[in-house]
Amino acid sequence: MNATNMPQPKVVVIGAGSLFFGRQSIWQMVHSPYLNQGTLALVDTDEERLAKMVKLAKMVARENHVSLKIEGSTDRRQVLPGADFVVLSFAEQSVKYRGVDCEVSLKYGIRMCSGDTIGPGGIFRAMRELPVIMECAKDIEELCPDAWVINYINPSTVHGIALHRYAPKLKSFALCDSHHMPHKKAYYAVRAGIIDDRNEFTDELDRKFDFRIAGVNHFTWLLKAEFEGKDVMPMIAEAMRKSAGEENNGGDQGAKALHNDAITYELYDIFGYIPTCTAHTKEYVRYWQGHGKSPDRIPPLSIWETEDRYQRHDEMWNQVDGFLRGDIPIADYMSTFGPDHATDIIENMVGNLGKRFFVNTLNNGAVTNMNDDSFLELLCDVSMEGAKPVHVGEMPRGIRGMQELVLDTHELTAEAVVEQSFEKLRRAMLTDPLVSSIGDADQIIKDLLELEREMIPGAWYSDGLIKI
């Protein structure tokens, strides 16, 4: 399928009230000439939030004089027929339950600054979200089986593996916005001293900059950085080292933001390669869990802040309300927001634009010393035929071993949730790189199953599944 026979693409966003993606999807669908003659269908179980997002989308489309059709429903089955793309972007009560995950884990000595992809937080977020994802997959198979399914929900790897393995008839891949192109490459071009500002990045510079990133989502590494044949990895690392002392002076003080440049340089110093998603990667390694007996230059991880997150979400909804009331001119919408990773990829696929993007998908030989079925975040040629990973080379020893452990944890988590296997749930928890005690693992499972009963399918609480 190409752009010529999809002049009016239909994009369904399940979880439109998720402010992480909903507002940006409106921007892109209105902005893109490849998309703005089609349909944007918004789905959310919260009627009030859905109504706001539908009204906002209609206002933005009308203000920009495009014929984009806006649909909305609390029932995804009503809008799925005819869909060309279905973006999964929901997270019911995510702030509350990530807080629960982090608090319980801390009680057993596990520090999580994000708590949504690795550690007990990653496992239990999958326990909450993946059953709903698989229900969506069944509806998509029935109502729009040719649609591309794009998972945008953490833990991205767990959910991507599950869709590939348990809904194999569907065309799917998974995304994370941390490697949005070409912005990510421009960021490292600045750090390498190639340019002074990201806005100076050009297609010509892009061609001259051999830049290779690979790894499990949120545990990705810059494995090669050469500009005009010269290795610029040391320059990037040195820029990180120099900025480490100033990075938290007046900036974002959230747990995910603290000490990231310092940690990046420390990991480079150990392994010789640069982590590219340090806000999460620092949670995947054990060095900042606070269990050492000797002093470290970098303090243990701060804990994900629930109340601050509620405040951020309130501010986002206040902004939406401001547009709807007219306190903020709707004409300002298109200059307030910008392109998003998922809708950029959809535009590229529909328009057959030939751009490359980072996608979570099967390795298929891109990383030569990892299995073809390893589910990795890789630069891909993306078209209506799918995502085809670009050659990377070998994953370095040391990093590769940690990659495999994380992959095993994610694969066991996917199997545990879909198969509702307590044995695999326990095995996933005890494989996870942050868990160091059998007794603690058992107690964490017991505590979280009890505290999150309203969000986890009832079958886990019957038929003898819970054995602790």
C-alpha cells in the first residue's frame, strides 16, 4: 500500500486522554498534508476527557482550514472499522500505581526513578496494561485486521513482544519517544561539536554522521559515532563530563532527570560506550541502588515522585482547558506543540517519504551477535511494508550480557501476563536485574497483587494462581 491509494488515512488513538501523546497527535494530523484529509478517531474511557480532546481537535482543524474528520468514542469497537493505524497510548491511573510500585519496591531496598519498564514497577505495569492491550488486539483482528498497530505504552518491549508472539496475524511494532529522529542525531552532533545548535543539523550532515544506536528499549547504547570517518565518541563523552557538574543547577529536579550526564559519563568510562536513554538506563543497572559499602561520586537514585506528577498532569489539563475556553488563542496551538514520534512515522509510511526512525522490533540480524528474534530498539527503514532494521554490528561484551538479562525479564513478563502463569511471574521477578532476594521478591508480588487488585484481572485471584 502507498500514499496514492491511501489519500484519506484513518488513525485511531486508543487512550486519547493520555496527554503524553494526545495533544501531539492532533498537531501532526492537522499539520501533515499526508494526514489532514483523513480521519483522527479518539478513544478514551473517561467521557469528560474524551469530550475535551474531541472538541480541541475540531477547533484546531477548523482554525487551520483542513478537512480532517474528527471522531470520538468511549467504545473502541465503534471507531476501529476502516482504521489504517491504531496507536495504543493508554495508561489508566498510571501516576497512582507507579507510585504504589515504587513505594513497595523501596520498602524492599529497590530504588526506581521511573518504575515503568524494569524492576517490580515494569513487571506490574505490564500486569495492569498488557491484558487490555491483548483485548484491543482481538478487536483489531476482527474489525480492521490490515491496520498497523503501534504500541506506545510502557513497558514497550514487553508489550511489543506480546503483540508479536500472541497476535502474530497483526502488523505491529512498538515505539518510545526518546529516540525521535532526526532530533536525537542532531543532539549528539551538538555534543560532538559538529554544530552549535540542533537547528543547524542538515541532510548533508546527516549523511556524513555514521551514528549507530541499539539495545533493549530504555537500555540503548551509542555503539558508533563517526563524522567524516573520525570517531567522535570521545568528544561526546567529554561534553557529558563537562556538563555533569552543572546539569542540576536550576533545571528539572525530577528523579528521572537527576545526575544523568554524570551517570552517562560514568557508564562510558566503564564500558567505552555511551548510554542514550540514561534517565531510564540508570534504573536498569545496579550501581545506584544504594547497596554499596564504599562511597560513590553519584548518589543513589531518587524515587519517582507521585505528587509532582499529579501536578504536571493538572497543568497539562489546565492548558487544554485554556484553549477550550479561549483564554489561550486556538491560533497558538500549532506553535505551542510540534511533531511526535508516532505520527511522524505514520506520515512517513502514508507518504512513502523514505525516512528512517527508531522502532522497537525484531533484530533480524541488525545486531550480529544477538538472536534474530531479540526485540530491540533499532534504526529502521519504515514503510507500509513494515520496519526493516539497519545494520548495526556487534553488541559489546558486558553490555550484551546485561541486554540478554533484561530481555529474559521482559519475555518472561510477557509470557506470565498473557498465560496468567504465577510460576513465570515469579521467575520474571527473580530474573530482573534489580531483585536480589527470593524472600523479597515473593513479598513484593504479594504486596502489589493485594494493593493493585482493582487494576489486575480477577483471574489472578482465583483458581489457585496466587500461591504465596
